Amino acid sequence: MSKSSALSRRSFLKTSASGLVAASTVGRAGAALAADPIHFATWSAAVDTVKSHIAGFEAKTGLKVDYSNTPWAQFRETMITKFVGGAPIDTLWVSDSWLPEWAEAGWIKPVDQYKALTAYNDDVDKFCVDSMSYQGKQYGITYYTDFMGFIYNEDMLKKAGLSAPPTTWAEVIDQAKTIKSKGLAEYPLLVPMAQETWLIEFISALVFSHGGRLVDDKGNAVMQEGGAAQALNLLVDAVQKHKVVSPSCVETGELAALKSFSAGQHAFGLIPKYRLRTLNDPKQSQVAGHAKIALMPKGEKGSHATVGWMRFYGMTPRAQADATRAANTVKLMEWFGGKADGEYRFQKLLFKDVGAGFGVKSLFKDPEMRAAYAAYGDVDLIGKQQGLALKKDVVTPWFGEWNDVNGSAWQQAILGKVTPDQALKNSAAKWTSLKKQG
């Protein structure tokens, strides 16, 4: 993309945003706008639970909510089409990956002025607030959060004579070699590296745990040095030298990896934490009762850090165009993302319904939630690991375009087509080029 085309696209987005506000307000009295239902859009997850919680809100407040949902695969494009077309939306679920683009386009607006929403910041993990902030402004309240976990098969470790899971990446390789030598698994370590939306989470977890970054605080590429280089070299050696990770990892996505681990084919895996529920379900997994979580192994100069991701309730210009509508929308956002009748009711319902993670620190001490978590995971260790999660540092308006190049670079290094050093230099060069375009 040339700089002129990038600027044209940016101009188009801003024009679309102003068109949205105009389409929502021109020719309509403020009172009429305020009297409309609150328009709430989500992707199609936990639909019955959402509807039930909306019903509770309507009964409590007397306000009406117009609820719509779209499958996740089509949600982003559907929302952009609605934004551009001026469709009525007041609040909606937003992915942290879309925040810079949507904020710059003006499709969602900061919520710093609504203390009813920002008051919850002290009770959520730092990476959650970081992940819904852009250029110093906060754009919502938390809906769902999770992190990349390091999962191990306790039964396989015991059969290999290993008494505890590894705490460093060097130990991961050593234990994997032991397990492989005893014929317990051909590829003991599972690291999915297929070109899909999950790839940046797998890469970021490896990089962060090695003490590295992909981008520094000024937005400059640093993936060609330090922890990122150590992480990629470790992965390349695991495939090519130690043969404890399958070369087909470049074709293995998150869902395929889940099925492979649940079939008992691996000792260790990078797997989203919420998958513990499935892995320990006897109806869905052959390793039920044996899938455990450990802190993310640390690199030589790294830590137990991992990557976290989150989704949040965003607020549109339409909602903020009228004071009454804004106040009503804030009430709905708090009812879902904060407390409802004095407790984090929706977070509890969502966790029980689909196992969705929560960013609220106090819920890790809630007896009801602890009991629910204990059925399939170590709640204290999960809370500790979540507290060490970091936001993705590469989320920018040009993230998507760079992400494709970066993923391919890592894959080429794994397959031995380029050196790890060259792969990371290629990734850094692409980032720098896109950053200059703006």
C-alpha cells in the first residue's frame, strides 16, 4: 500500500465515522433519539445467557434493548458495513485487535468521562485496561479475557519418570527429549504455527516469556533482536535439531492442536487457557483428569510472562450524541461489564455457561468461582499466570497486513527456508515500512 492510498483509506474511515453520526442524528430530535431502544450488537456466543441478562436489565431499569448477534467469522465485516451505512449501534463487543482501526475511524469513542465504567479498572488485571486503551484513552469495559497457557499431560510425565513440569524453556526441551526417547510421544511439544488469527498469540507468548518484545514502547520494530530471536531459534531447534516439535506445526491451527493434545499425542502444549475445560472433560478428551497448567516456562533472560487478550464493550458516537442515550448505554455496559445488583453477575454466568475467562481479580477469590474452576484447573495458579499476562504489543491500524508477513517469516524459518535472523529482519523491515506509511 502506498502512502497516498493509506491516507485515502484513513480519510475514508474518518468520513464514514462522521457520516455515521450524521445519519444517526440529523433530522431527529434529541428526545426521540433518547427514546429509542439501546442497540446492542455481539457475536453469536452465549446467546441465551446474554438474552437472559438483558431481560434482567430491562426489568430493573424499564429501558428497552434491541439485541442482535452475528457469527464471529462475519462479525467484524458486518459491523464495519453497519458503521459505514449508519446503522443504529450504541454498544457492541470489540476485539482488542480492532481497537486502533476502529478508534481512528471514529466508529467507537473513548469512555474516560464515564466514571461508572472506569471505576472498575482497579479490580481488573492491568493488561485488560492496557488492551482497551489507545493513545492514552480508554475505549470500554471488559467483557471477556484469557491468556495463552502452558499445558502439560501429567500422566505422560509420570510415565517418563518426571516428577514436575518444566519451569524453563531449556527444561522443556530436555524433558521432551526424555519423553521422546522412551517412545511416549513422537513430538512431545505442541506449538501450533498455522497462519490463522491465533498465530500472533502463540508467537507473542514465546517472545514475552523469553523477555522479548516485537515492538518497543515507541512503536519501533525490535523483533529482530533479544528475546524474539531467542524464541524463534528455540522453536527452529526444537523442530530441526531435537525433533520434539513436528515440522507440520506450520499447518496446525489452534483447533487441530486441541484435538491432537486431547488424543494424548503430546506432553506439552501452548494452548489457550480456557481449553482446560475441554481437555479435562471425559466426553471430549482422552487425557481428562491429566491436563494441567503450569506457569509459562521462561527463557534464559526471560520470565513467566505470557500474552493475554481481551474483548470489551465499546461505545459508539451515536450513543454519545445524546446525553440521555449515553447515560442509558453506560448503564447497560456496566450491567454486563461491571456489577449488576452489586455483583459481577454476567461474568459468573458466562464462566459457568461457556467457560469464558474473566479479567476481574476479585473473582479469583469468590468461593463460587473457585469451586467452578477447581473442577478442571488450579485456580490460584491460573490467577497468578493471568497477573503476568501482557497485551499484544503489535496491535496497530496496519497490524493485519504485517501479521501475514510475520507469520510467513516464522514459518519459513521453522522449515529451514531462511535463517531465523533473516526471518526476523524481514518481519522488522515490513513493520518499519508500514509504520512510515501511517
